[in-house]
Amino acid sequence: MTTSRLPKLLAVALTGVVVLTGCKSIGPGTVPRDRSDYSSSIGDSWKRQTLLNIVKLRYVEPPIFVDVGQIVAGYSLQTGVSAGGTLSSEHAYQGNFGTIGGQAVYTDRPTITYVPLTGNKFVHGLMTPLPPESVFFTIQSGWPADSVLFATVASINGLKNQESSIAGVTPPDPGFLRVLHLMRQIQLSQAVTMRIKQDAQKQQTTILAFRSKDVSPETLAAIHELRRRLHLDPDAEEIKLVFGGTSVSNREIAVITRSMMQQMATMASQVEVPPEDVSQGRAAPGWDAVANNTNALRLIRIQCAKSKPADAFVTVHYRNHWFWIDDRDLKSKRVFSFMMMLFTLADTGEKENLPLITIPAQ
């Protein structure tokens, strides 16, 4: 290497040092990718955990939930460039020479914290019926009234819904199914609204208001039939929504809602299981015992097979079998997703200070 080229080479090396060890942060570039990836991973794991607990209930095992408490994603990037050279005298044997070296070390070390959901507050939240106003606000937000009420309500003004458990299925009152159909029809016409009213004592009351003006004759007929079936005042514009088995006046709709545990048990009763598991007493009879009952309505279909399904919305492996919801089963997907959303409506209280399980993911 000539003496004139060595300074140029050192200049290039120093430029590389400046570029590689500059102040540009790698953090902002990770945000779009990490938020999307972590969101998808947490969502998929939450679906699998929920499905697993539903299947376990069919086998009379208690549900266990573990929440993702915290995610700390740590990144580090270390770079370095070294350059050196020797200028020899004119008659030296080794001549002139230069050296250039570089290194880069990238570390991705997220820490994920898991919180077991246990304790009195969480169990109480699972066992407590959903607030009626939360159910009807869900309807007000656009969820189908018939599907929401069929999944979350045990009775409306004495009309009983279908009761499903691991012991069997009791078909619904025909009048209850008719009320669901009328509620859906009225919902589509936007002829019913909901609001919260406070009295002088600051007590909240949920009010359903039926609009009778500027509606089609079909909707008006549906409102009249709904009032008649629920024994409501035909002229009342506002109806009070309360929790209970029967109303105390013709200006009330008394609703008994289900808890999250009841809804999971209903879905568990409809999980398909190997026949030998039922005959051997490993799993409760459930839906299989009333499969020929034409009055019973299936809420969800959770399939079972030895091999892993190719096209599943959610799948879980349990007791050497695969359980899943088909990705093409829109009804079952909607019911399952709606139940997961209801977990946010259940009052599980503040999380207690429990021991944490921290696992660094390398």
C-alpha cells in the first residue's frame, strides 16, 4: 500500500465509525411492528385459553385463567469500527499496511409477566350475573338483539330461555323466542333507545324508550306485540329495566341475566367429545344426551377430532384430541367473540397483589 493511499483509507474508516456509532435510535422503528405482533399474539393466546377452559368444563374441571400482566421489550445495539496502519521507512522490509475492523451486537430481550387470575374478587365476578343495562347497551351499540339475549339472559318477564348445562338441555319457552325475534326487528328499525336517568337521591335507573312516531306499520305492530307478550302498558313511552324474575308493574321489564360462568357452562355442554369419554364417565353427557330434541337450539359448535384441523378460527389440544371452532362457522365465531367481549363487562374487581411469574423470553 502506498503512503498516499493510507490516509484516504483511514479517512474512510473514520467515516464508518461516525455512521455506525451515530445517535440514531432503534426504538421508534420497533413500535409499529411490536404493537401489531404483541396484539396478535395476546389475542390468539386469549382465544385459546378461553376455549380450553370451556372444554375443561365439559370434563368437570375448574377453569383457570392467567393474564398477561406486563410486557417489557428491551433492545440494544452496539457497534464499533477500528482502523489502524503503519507507515514504514523507505527501506523497511514490511512496507506500509493498514487494518480495518468492525462489529455489531444486536440484543432483543423482552420480559413477559403473567398474573394468575384468582381470589375472591375474580371468582365473584365470574359468578355474578351481568348487569342488565350492560347487556342492553351492547344491543344499543349494534350487536344483534336476538343473539345477545339468547346468550346472556335466563328470562324476560317470566319467559324462560333455554337452559343448557353438562347435565342436559331444557328447551326455551316459545314466547321467549318470539320476544327475541321482535326485539331484533325493532332494533333494526331503530325504534327503541336506552338512557340512564338519575333521581333526586342520585340513584340511577335504566330506561327503555319505544318510539311510536315515524315508524313503519310493521315495526309498530312488532312493538304492540312485544308489549302484549311482556304484559307492558300499551301506552307507556318509557319502560324501566330491572333485574329480577318478574316485574312489579306493567311499566317494567324484569330480566335475569347470566354470569360468565353460566355462559361458559352453556358452551361447554355443546362441546363435541369422543363418545367413549362420555360412556366411561370422563365427560358429562351435555348436548349429546338431547341431540334428538328438535326444540333445543345450539348456541355454538365446538368440534373434536384426533388430527389438527386445517381451517380453524381457534384451536386447542386437550386429552390427546383437538378442539376447535371452524373459521367458516360465522355463528359460532360471533358467539365466541361476543363472550370474550363480555369478560370486560363482568365486574372482576381490582387485581390483587399476587405472586408474579416472570419469564424472560430469549
